[in-house]
Amino acid sequence: MKPLLVIGLGNSLMGDEGVGWHVAERLAGDPRLPADAEVVCGGTDLLRYADGMEQRRRVIVVDALHDDAEPGSVSAWEETGGAGASACQPFPQLDNGQDNVHCLSAVQAIQLLRMSVPVPITLLGISIPCANVQSGLSPELAARMPAILERMLHELA
Amino acid sequence: MSKIVIDHLARVEGHGGITVEVEGDTVSNVTFDVFEGARLLEPLVRGKRFDEVAPVLSRICSICSVAHTLTSLKATENAFAVRVSPQTDLLRELMFRGESIESHALHLFLLAVPDYLNYPSAIALSADKPAVVLLGLRLKKLGNLIQETIGGRAIHPVNAVPGGFGKAPAIEQLIELRSALMQGVADSDAAMDLMASLPAADFCHCDTVYAALRSPSLDSYYDGDEVMAVSDGSRAIVHATDYKTLTNERAVPHSHAKHSAFREKPFMVGSLARLTVNPRRLTGKLAVAKKRLKLQLPADNPMDNNKAQALELINDVERALEIIEQLLRAGVKDEPPVPVHPRAATGTAITEAPRGLLIHSYTYDAEGRITAADVITPTALNAASMEMHFRKAVEQSAERDDAALSRKLQMIARAYDPCISCSVHLLRRQ
């Protein structure tokens, strides 16, 4: 098992919302990917990957971020995976509301994972302009993909 | 006039919300806006070859990717008159069971139970009652394991292909699954104990029409081509090819999803509908559990869908074990998929996704490329019924406190286990 795990979240049919998925797909085929890193193109349910996180040194989760920043900007949040911290919010700058009737957000899932997976998790949010039904990224975000990949590789180095 | 607005059920701006307008004691208007992506995604498969369709449409939803994949394959196989092997039928049913276990565990433990116990979220619940959340996570993990073992990966299964399976599971993998399911029996029993201990949630009562797959075995999420609709003791059968006579869809101005009505009445799909249509599944241990939950069928309370999911959780674990025993007894053959010979034809499939009836219908040209596609999800089918129950809940409530009514409406919405938000998954800054 490789010590680093990268999980790209998103729905690839929902345009820019699937940016995490697209980043993971590109990263997995990138020759610059460090040998100690494994990349998974995920869906929208981070809890599915709980088993795969166990015994890793570090997990990096990539997801779309809805904010006012320039599209393609990458924001990072660290979570140390300390035991007994389940009541604390790991990323206070991010919305933690139960606003989803069908599955948990990445923020909520990471909080629950703390109960059973004591692995440090880094959450990388990629700012997107909008989420619409389309099979690829918007030209605006696609143009930023080389810079986003550079940032990902820097995070993995 | 007062207005109750719940605008954060979905994660797409401006969609997935509930609005209820009340004038005096009269509910003047109820709208539920569903962002129902499936309909908008259908153009993405036009022109695709028959073997490219399921991998695209499985991406409609991560939670229901098995149901979308297998319903897509079934529609394609129906179009080309392909009959898959009994082993394929069993493996597909097993994948459905895994998805149902995973989805019901997620919904009951992490979304519904916090409501009943007055916690704002599963995270808050985990601080006080970690065992409850860990039980849910264990069951969810079991469902994931089944899907990953048979489907070939955690989501968007790759092993299931037109005509059969690209790669069948090894005997050792099935033995490992059997061991995990033995633990799952105890966990699903514990889930029943929890559900039986929850306070009652009676927010509205009204006659409800139920519709579900009528499988020849009475207990399949996958096998069968007929829908049974049950209303006031009467039953009607609709064949898959006539699905439009069941759905009678009409566009409504306030929602992306069209509304469905059978004989001019909204209908409910999902676990409660499945148990109502196929009540003979409820024997032995399930009959005892049904009595503990005080579940009467047909039910007149949509909150009973949560009880029905708990019963299905027990049944899914038992049925998955039976299928694995069957496969182990017969021995898993390394059989190639049945050859597919494309032709100009239409194929329709109906199955039971975790949250209800799922319909895929495709028209192919002679080269096996899609010329038209229709995907109708359970959440779209339920939209009109949800509005009906929201209206009844407000009309039948003695309370006029907006916060209390809002909580009831959200719990009803969650009981339907709708899939309005899975299409997107965004982080948001505070």
C-alpha cells in the first residue's frame, strides 16, 4: 500500500463541480506523480473510501469549492486526525451545515472518519465559477488545469 | 399570509427547496423544487454505442451508481433481446443488495436518526452516541465491500458489462464477503433495535398510492418487467414497455423534475412501496421486526419509509448471504458475456434503486447507437407525492410555529430519502 492517497471528489457529469474528479484523472496519468502516491477518481461520497485510507501516512482530498475566488484557485486545509476530537470542526472556515438530504459533505465525512481512521487529511478546494450539467470543465477552468496540477504535485512532493 | 421556505435541501443554488404558503388555516401553495439532473444528462448519451452508455449514466449518482449501471445494461439487453446467464442474474442482484445496504445505512444512521433524536447532524450525534454512528458506518462499509468486490471498484462498477460480467469474483472473495455478512446480521439486528426505540414521528396521515417493481420471486430489486401500483386495496399492473402510462409526466413551472401521477394521483416509490407491493417478503424474522416497529401496511404515514428501510436492511443482509451460498454451492464459472448483436430497437428496464423505482429506456439505431434516451429517477417519481405529504403535514398540524413546521417538513423530505443533491458536491466557505 502506498503511503499517500489522493481522492478527487466530484461528479464528472456536472461540469466544473467535477473538477476534483478531473484533477485525479489527470494526476493518475502524470509521469511526475511521486511513486509513493496512489490516486483515486472518487464520486461524491468520501465515506466510501474509508477502508482505503487506513494505514496511509496522509490522505489528500480534492473537491470543488464554491466561493468568490478566482476560478482555479486552490485553498488548503489541514486536519491532523487526532483521536477524541470528533466534536470539533476540523475546518472552521468551511460550511459544516447538514444541508444535504442524500449524503454527507466532505467536511462532514472527514469529521466522522476521525472516529475510525486516524490519518491526517488535507482538504484541497478548487474554486469554481458554477456547477452545471455538462460533461467537461468550462474553458475557463480547463485553462487553469496545468497550474492546478502543478499545485497538486507541489502538495505531494 | 405566512411562508415557510426551506431552501437548503440541495446543494445547487436555488434548487431542492420546499416552499409552503399558509393563509389562516389554509395551505394555499406547496412547491418542492427538485434539481433532477438525470433528465438533463440524457443528451450526453445520444450517439453513444451500446457498450458506452452504462459507464456514462452510472455517473448520475455515486450512491446509486450500481442501480444506474445495471438498469442501463438491462435496458440495452432488452433492446437487443439478450438473455444473461443465471449466474449473472445472481451477481447483479448481489450488487443491488450491497448498494441497498450501503444506502439505507447511510440514510438511516447518518441522516434520519439524528432528526428523530433531535441532533442537527450525524456529527453532533457522534459526540454523544458514537456507537450509533459507528454501527451505521460498519453497515455502510459492508454494503461498499459487496459492491466493490462484485463490481470491481468502489463506485461506478466496471465488471458488469452488456451480456454479463467482464470478471466474476473469486471463490475466496465470496468467502470473505460471507464472513463480513455474518457480522452484518448482528449489525442489522442492532439497527432494528435502534429503530424500534426511536420516538414516533406522525406528522401526516393520508391515503397514498404505492408503486414498485413486481418481481416474479417477490423479492428482487432487479428481476421483473412489471410495476404494480397499489391504492385503496386495488392493484394495477403496468408493463415496463408501457411505463409512460404509469408516469404520465407533466412539466411544472417550479421544478426541474416533471411530476408523475398514476390515474391522476401522485404515487410513492421506495422501501415502503416495495413492502406494500410485495408483502409476502415479510415472513419469519421480518414479520417479528415489522410488529416491533408497529408498521401497518399499506401505511398512511410517509415517515414509515424509514421503518421499511430498516426491515429491508435485515432482508438485504440475509438475501446477500443466500446468494453467496448459492454461488458457492454452484461454483462461480468464468463465463464470457453473452454476445450482443445490435439492431434498431427500443429497450426499457425497470428496477428498484435504494430509493425506489428506476426507469431507463433507450432507442438504438441499427449500429447500436443511442438515438433517444429516457431516464426517470425515483426522486422525480416521488416529487408530486412529497408535495402532497408536505401539504397534509401543514394542514394536519395544530402548530403554526414556522420552526416546528419546518422541522417536520424536513423530516418528511428526508424520509423519502431523495436524491436531489447527489449530482453535485461542493465545499462552501462560511
